[in-house]
Amino acid sequence: SFGSCNLGNYQGSYIDPATGATITSTGKESWSKFTPRVGLIYTVDEAKMVYLTYSEGFRSGGFNGRSTDASTIGPYAPEKVKNIELGAKTQWMDNKLRLNATLFSTKYDNKQEDVVFPDPVNAGSTVTLVQNAASATIRGAELELTAIPAHGLTIGLNLGILDSKYDK
């Protein structure tokens, strides 16, 4: 009742139109990466602290499960990210006022994106594939303010500002 799986003209190798080289898709690949995180915390007093963190992240590469042709199956490369964050968490006025602030910068390499292409096998159709964008940077700031001016009344304010762009 759900139809059948049709791989169409799928073959294990194809000619790269850009280079003319024959590329064989084996469907086998592995990825690994060391992803450290280092943080410093300075406690000003029991109601105030500042911190600085540096971390790296990794999203494995993979294969496109929706591919209908050897030229679109992949693999695509792993996504790597580096982040640095500076922040403060504070409480004032007998814990009736909380102010938290953060500045951060995040740098992606081989950012993975879902991209819609014309299907190379089925004319007039599209296929959504994961591809690696070159690199991207996201910088931002976050501010959180919570006040309790009277028993039973809490007022909150959150503000986030992002500046994101593809570098290439």
C-alpha cells in the first residue's frame, strides 16, 4: 500500500561532469574528530559569576538516503564548528533581580545544508540532498532580565541579537 522502492538507473559509478573523472560510490565511509571543551568560571560572590568557554563540535558526514542516482548519493563531508562564549550570570536586590548576559561567536566549516535539486533520473521532479556549504559565521549576544517587584509578580525580558553570514 506504500508503493515500491525504485532506484531507477542507479549505478555504483558515474562520470563527474566538472572533471570528467569516473567516480565509484562504495557506500562506505567513516568519520571521527576530537571535540574539546574548556571553560573558566570566576565567582565574584555568591550571586555573581562570569565565564569564558571554548568548544568544538562535529556532525558526522553521511550519505543521501533520498538519492536516485550515484552522482547524488554522496558522501558529504563532516560539519565542524568552533565556538567561544563570554558571559555573566548575576542576581541582585536579595535575588529579586536577575541579569544574565552572553556574547558568542560560532564558526562553521563544511556546514551541512539541505539543498533541493532537479532529480537527475526523474525529469520534472526534485530531490533534497545534504550538501556542504563552504563556511559560515554566527555572532551574537543574549540578554535575560527577570524581576520580582512584588510577591506573585514576575516580569521577564529576553533579547537576542544574531549576525550570521556565509563566509564563502
